[in-house]
Amino acid sequence: MQTQIAAGRVYDFSHAVGRSAASGTGFRMPVAVATGVGTDAASYVISRGFEMIPNVHWSRTGVGTRVTKVIFGGISGEEELVTEFGKYGEDPGRFIWPAGISVDSQGAVYVADEWLNRVSIFDGDGKFLQCWGTSGAEEGELDGPSGILIDANDDLYISDTRNHRVQKFTKDGVLMAAWGGLGSGEGQLDSPWGIASDSEGYIYVSDHMNHRVQKFTPEGEFVASFGSEGAGRGELGRPSGVAVDPDGDVYVCDWSNNRVQVFGPDGRFITTLRGDAYELSHWAKMTVATNPDAVRRRREVPNPQVEWRFDMPSDLVFDTANQRLLVADTQRQRIQIYNKLKDYAIPSRTI
């Protein structure tokens, strides 16, 4: 369903961007996405890459690990690769398991590394600036950081996944607050993943192994939670990314259910997006067009709709400047884009 109408909201599929590529015009396991500053700003996509070459198990190569800066455009064909930066490795400015990305008010880019337990900071063009972070379980230390958020005040929040908590820092890494702890009670967390904020400053955390989303004040006081384990409407299976739009609607990557679920500001279920990439992205079309055999074989596929759908979407962000949702469709090596329409007129039915 390319146009989804539910509870006064309209989500209209726009286009997909991406293909499988170790560099250049594509992604390799895109696990996180962030928007830049301003209407015409580029976005940033983390490619997790493949850590080993198949059948060469001693070779840790990190094929395709990087951050891609891209302008998605309004329609298919308008996407533009700006640059890419970061490589596989432990040296400053490199990544092993990049997991989360966010952009501050000045356009600096922050990347959380789940393996190196640090945050790497770059300018908007990919020049490495600094990194900080210490492995451990004490306050201020990190163990498997995944989601990262820069809020409207330029404070930084991290889902400290294997410590089962959220930590709040200054942009330079000075600890401001910490909350959570392993458990399933209110305010407790089990492997938190995605993290986002709304226009009022509340913090939303995808509580991955508790199959829910929790809402907190910026100081970590529990406010509410929604979602429960399952595959039904409003149920979640290991949620990953989370985002909130200016209307307060909450978007959750329902990771193991291969879908995105939309909730209202009160946590009420609104609708489900399952992926609608009914045609290849512009970059993918360029690849297929060079192989006539691939073109013919694609025409033989009995049910192409399977390819349209999300496959383990890991992250998403609401592009406020352009009123659209960007979804990192990880296993499909692409970003799917949905516009949130404000003045949609439902067409009349005529015979």
C-alpha cells in the first residue's frame, strides 16, 4: 500500500535510495541514519559493512564500513552522493562496529562504536575531530553503545546497551546523568537500542529485549511505556530505531517483525508500514541495466512484492525540514522514504 491513511495521518511512499556497494553510490548493511541541519542539508548513513570476507575467516577486513553523506532528493533520480568517510579499524577516526549516528546544531557528526566503546566526532565533511569513551560498567563508561542522540540543547544521550542504561553527556564526553539498569520494571532496561527526543525534550528509548518503548524526562525520570512482545497491531519484536515527529507521533523499527509501527503521542497504535519499494532505486537501476541477463531474470520473478518489503529495518529518522520518514532497510541495502502529507485530499470514487 503505497499511500497509508490512518487516524488522520497520511504516509505516502516516495522512493528508495541505495544498492549493495562497498563504496560509492550504495550502502553495505545500513544500520543508522541521521539528518543534517536545514531544508537542503544532506543526510548521513552508517554502513556497518561485512567484517570478514566469505571463506577467509582469519581476515577481518570490514568491507564497506563507512559513513555516507548523501542528498536524498525529492524523487527517485535526484539522490546525490556527497562524500564518504571512516574506515574499518581501531585508529582514531575509524570504526569496528559503528551503530548510531547523530548531528549537532553546528553540523558536527557523532558516531557511536559498539565494539570500541567510544564516540567519534567529525565535521560535516567527514574530517575527524576527536573521539572519547572508556570501556567499563562504571558511570560514564560504555559497554556496547548503540543509539546516540543530540537533543535541541546539544546534550548527548547514549543507549549504553550492554550496561542496560541510558547515559547523558556533554558533547565533549562529560557525564551529566545516567539511568536504567537491567530489568523489566518501569524505568528498567534490557539491551536498549534506539533513542530519540520529541519537541518537548522527552526521551524515547527502544527497550530491545523488553519489546517496548519507554519515555523519560531529560533527567531520566520514567514517564510512560508502550508496546509488548508479539507480532500483532501495536506489539513489538525486538524494537531497534525510534523517532518522533513534530506532531508527537512515534515511529519504531519493529526489527524482528520486519516493519515500522507508528504510535500516537499517547502511545496508541496508529498504523504499520511494511515497505513499498515497488521499483528499484535509481542507483540500483544503473547496476541492473549493465547486465541484460539480470534484467530478464527479474522479469521472471513470480512475486516481486517480497522485494518491496522491509527486511530487518534497524533505524529511522524523521526529516522534519522535509516532513518525511527515512528508514534504514538494512538487509535490503537501502533507505526507504515516506512523506507525511498534511493536505491530502482523499479522491472520490466514480463509476
